[in-house]
Amino acid sequence: MRLILIGPMASGKSTVGRRLAKRLKLEFIDIDEEIEKKAGVSISWIFDVEGEKKFRERENKELVKSLKNDNCVISTGGGIIVEDKNIDSIKKGTVIFLETSIQTQLERTLNDKKRPLLQGTDNKEETLKELKEIRDPLYRKCADITIKEGKNGHNEVVDKIVDILKLK
Ligand code: S3P
């Protein structure tokens, strides 16, 4: 089984992915983490010094590599779906879209310093809305399963996924 989590920044992909993998006894792979490990520097550094285009190349490489694993949960970065070739790649797994409101994204990124796309803006809400408009249709197009955020945090999302996959 190969589960792939997609969704906007701060939708909980990494946390949910890690917990889901533990619960289902699957390997956990976080694409952003793999990019940082390989590069030896942070994502912010990569955006600053190399630019977004180079980041997307690194991201595609790590995605393709991660898909060599069966029996895993893969958490992606929010922009994974902006590259057509990534969309083709993620079809190799069961794609789970973590749908998240702008309000939740704003709350969770209040003190965030790690997300370059939110650092260079003086209106976070507007930036998140713009990204949502472009990306939500793409997330939806790719998703096999869509999970709306619950009121009770990440564990509720994990439960919902397990339930839908009937893995209890
Ligand atoms: C990005 C999201 C980030 C990270 C990079 C670009 C995006 O991941 O990949 O900063 O384009 O939305 P998260 O979704 O985990 O924040």
C-alpha cells in the first residue's frame, strides 16, 4: 500500500503522515525532509539561493525516488501539484487530500519562519487565498480521497483516513 498526502501549507500532511504510518506499520517518507537531507540545507535556503525552479527539480527527484517504496506513507509539500509530471507520479499511490481552511492555515503559520512563500509577503491571507484558488482544483483533480479538517486536530484526521480505507 502506498498512501500519498497532498494539501496546502499547514494542512498537517507531515504530522498526519507520520502518525498514519505508525498506525498502519508503514514506512514514512516526508518529501520536504528528504530534500533538506539531500541538500544539507533548509528549504528557505534553497528558495533564497537557488530559487523556486531549482527547488521544484529537487522536489520532483525526491518524489520519484520515494515512489520506489511500497508500503509507505508519503507526505508532500503544498506545491507538489504545480508540476504536471508530479501529478502523473502521485497517481502511483492512493492520493489523500487534506482540505484545510485559510483560517486554520493562518492560525498554524502565525509564527512560521520556515515557509519561503509566506515570508516574502506582507499579506499572508491574500497569498494563501491566491494559492488556494490555483491549487485547490489541482488537489481535487488528483485526490482519490478528500478529508476535511475536523475540530479535534490531527488524530481525528488519521482516524478518518483509517476508517475510509477500512483498515481498522
Ligand atoms: C511549498 C510548501 C512547503 C514546501 C515549500 C513550498 C508550497 O511544504 O514544500 O516551502 O509551494 O506550497 P508544506 O506544504 O509542508 O508547508
